[in-house]
Amino acid sequence: MAAGDRSPLVRFDQGTLVLEHVPPELIPDGFVFDDRIRQWRGPGNLYHAAVMGLHRAKVPYRDEARAYEALDAQPHRGQRVPRPYQAEAVDAWWSAGRRGVIVLPTGAGKSFVAELCIARANRAVLVVAPTIDLVGQWYDGLKRAFGEPVGILGGGVHEVHAITVSTYDSAYLYMDRYGARFGLVVFDEVHHLPGPAMSSTAQMLIAPFRLGLTATLERPDGAHEDLDALVGPQVYRREITELSGEFLADYRTELIEVHLTDTEREAYEQARAEYRMFVEVNNIRMGGGGWQRFLREAARSAEGRQAFRAWRESRRILQETPGKIAVLAEILREHAGQRVLVFTSDNATVYRISRALLLPSITHQTDVRERRALLDAFTDGSLPVLLTSRVLNEGVDLPSAEVAVVLSGSGTVREHVQRLGRILRKSEGKSAVLYEVVVADSTEQNTSQRRRDHVAYR
């Protein structure tokens, strides 16, 4: 740079952009004047707005922020023809200015859509995923697709290339350093992005091209609306019901009710009454932030702590009733030889059923090598049944899974749709089925109604 050069300058500084000598009328919204350096500073994701403003005004400027290059890599999967909806999704993203969120069901080939977007954008790319398992899947897929070195941030690996895959946690830690190295960022399971910590990752990246992928966009807290600013608007969406049969496996869902014994019923009603009395006396409403208020009130007195224990006891009775194990055993007999995933809401239930029926299980406590061995055995059929709590809700590709059994879970639509998605990968002659087992005349019925509020269950 020549001494005394006063032409506008855009530079990257630890996850932020600094604008020097830029006319005030061309400073984009979101920049603030930094008194420490006497310059304008803003988040990295305003890079596109800053340079386009200067470009449209035909003002010459120096760009010292951009540190990414063209990718110059094309997918090796030349023989793979995109399905019509995949091609539509890529075109919609491109037409929206190469920014936006694509919503496709699990098993619909979102990663292939991303590969097509990466090739078309032709920019150094960072793919961000929520788990190390997903990072591994993306690493393998991108390596096969492009035949180029693929970097990894996460799981003890720190290597950056023009194609790099990172966990959300590692991206949060390192984008102040690498935020200018990528022209395209792909957020897998993009519903994880909103929130103070993770959203700052998107803000530190200057990448003008952004792609979000998910099967379950909407969040109960409404924070998915923040994605418009962080990634872009929803540009394409297809539902399970639109793709089942032709592109996803045909499926059906069955709701099975079990009944408590008289002894169980008496204990359940007593525990619920104790919990409900505390809630009513303290005028706690369970909508919105009611649960958090209950926890705060419960921690302040012996009566509150007893009410919390009563709530836990009522849940334990529903989750541990022998009636559910009997139904599960019958389902496993009916589907002998098929790949079956069994979902619960907690690890204790997983381990109890595992001991009762001598079935393998995976939880967040399972060693990585054991987990890999169990998943491989499930895929090849040597262990056709796997028990889990929530760790297989998303992020694991299990195309051979045919049957899902939900013994317990949350009331969120997202979790239930994710569990259904585990069994929808299409194969010849496959007809998937999801069983939901709930206790009659209990809170599980209301939970079931809430989580089935989705077009896939209508």
C-alpha cells in the first residue's frame, strides 16, 4: 500500500471488518465507530454489504479482507444425476443470491445438494456440522465427491484447506482466525445455529455465499427466524409426504397404548397429585417459561424439592412400566430380521431395557470405537436392533434402518420427525414403520399429540 493512500479500505480483524476512509453515506447498517482505532467496525458477515455498496457507488477500494480463492474443483460423481427436487433446490438457492436455507427430509440427499451448490459457487468452502460423527460423514463424502484435500476442525484435528469441515464448537473457537478464508459456508442441521454462541460463528465469517440445510427448521423458541440475517431466508422446502414412495421409503405410523397395572396406576396418580398441588399453590402455568419457573420454585423449599421428586417418580413409572417392554418384545418378534431402532428419552431406560432383553445400546456415554462397531454391525445385520436415547435422533446415516420404536421422548415435533427420518432412506421393496408406544390415560398422550403435529403424521 502506498504511503498516504486514502482510498477506501476493507480489512478483516479477528472476526470483524474494519472500514477505513469509506464515505459515511456508504457505511452499511451494523457498523459502529470504534474510538480505539478511530475507524468503523462491524461483524464479518457484513462483508458482502460493504463491498457491494462500494461497487454499486463505483468507488475504487482496496479489499484486504478477502482471503479465499476460487475452488476449481468439480464433483467426481459425474454419473449421478440430481433428482428433480435436488436440482430445483440448487436453482432456488442460486436465484436467491446464493444465500438461504433448504429444508428437505432426512434421506432426501441434502449432502448431495450441498455438493452441487459447492461446485456451482466455486469458492473455498467451510461446512459446519453439530457432531463429530457428522463431521466424519461430511469429510468422507466431500473427499469422494471432489478428490481434493479436506481439512477438519474438531475431534482433536486442526487442519484447514480450501474445503474444510468443522464442528459448530470448533467453528465458534476459530472463526476469528479463519473467518476470511472461505467464500461459502454450509451450515448442516442449521436449526442449531441460532443462539448467542453459535450465531457469532456466522457473524465472524465474511463468506458472501451461505447455505443452511435441515429437515426440521422450526424451533419452539422461534429463533429460527434469526436465520434470515445469519444465513438467508428459506428458499426451498419439500416435506416427507411429498417425497415418500418415489424418493423416500413408503412408511406408516402406529400408535400403541399400554395400560398401567392397578398398583402402578395408584402410585402414578399419587405422584402426579403431589406435583400438581405444588404447581397450583404457586400459581405456575406450564406454558412458555413455566417449567423453568417450577424448577426455581422447587429449589427454594422442602415441599418444592418433594414436588420435583414426585414429578420424576411419575415419569419413571410411565417409562419403566413392564407393559412397554412386553409391547417392544412383540414388535421385535414381528419384525425379526429387520433393522430396528428403539428410542427412549433417557439413558436409564435404555440400560434397563438392554439388560431385560439382552439388546445392544448406544448413548452419549458409549466409547467412540464401540459406537462405530455397533453401527457397523447394525448396518451389516449382525446386530439388527439398537437401543438409544437421543444420540441417534440426527447426524447418523443409517440407510438400512426399517423400523423405529419410540418408547418415550419429548413433546417437540422436531425430535419426532427426526426419529421418523432415521428409517426413510429408500431401498428396493422397503416399507418403513414407526411405532409410538404411550401409556393410556397419562401425560404421555398429550405429549404424543404435541409431537405428532406435523404433516408427516396426518
